[in-house]
Amino acid sequence: MVRIRLMRVGKRKQPSYRVVVADSRSPRDGRIIEAIGHYHPRNEPSLVSIDTDRAQYWIDRGAQPSAQVTKLLTIASSPEAAQVPEEAPAPKAPKKVKATPAASVAEEATEGAAEPPEAVDQAPAAPEGDPGEVAGSEASDESKPST
């Protein structure tokens, strides 16, 4: 089966692609029948140049375009579809609200129980003493009598 697909060219971490007609059994960057266009995704906006007449010729002969090539063909055939309107702002994602345990307890209290349960301090008591003093350390040298 003959497919119209992308063949990667370009340096490492700088991809650009050729739109090619190739046998489906050949590797991605292997032997091709015909190169019919280019796609440069790193340009802003992406550069798409495809010979749509040759693409239509191969599609009429039974070639199956890949999913990405199908998208690129729609862009190449109608330049209006390729341009993004500048007036339309990107939709903002809604803020994520994280429920606190106290809020969930209050919700349960309003739904079923008459009063919320009492909060109990479960943390162990801190040792009493000077807050600047480290536990288990000796007093500083200044306070010791010299012998």
C-alpha cells in the first residue's frame, strides 16, 4: 500500500519534515517514491508547503495520507485555516479549588448533623524550656565556671 507521510530531516532537536509518497513497508526515513512538500514546525507560524495537485494525484491512485498529513493538506489547501485570528484570546483554564478538611466537615455538618464535632489537639506537647536552647546540649562555655 502506498502512503503519504512525513519523513524527518534536520538536525537533532531541530526537526523539519518532508511530505513524501512511500511504500508503507519502507522505514520512516527510508526509500521514497516522490517528495511532494515540506513542513517546518519550529517556525512561527509553522511553514507548510505541499504540492496539492500531486497529493491529489496520489490520493486518486489509492495512496492513504497519514493523520498528520491529512491535517497539513487541509492547511495547505486553504490558507485561511492556517492563520489563527489575532483577536481571539486563548481560553483560560478554571482555577483548581482544593477543599480543606475543615470545609468538608462544615459541609457535612450542615447536611446531616446538628453540630460539628469538637477538634482535639493530637500533637504531642513540646518540652518546656528556653526556645533558643537545643535539647540535649550542654550550656554554653561562657556560663561554665573556668577551672
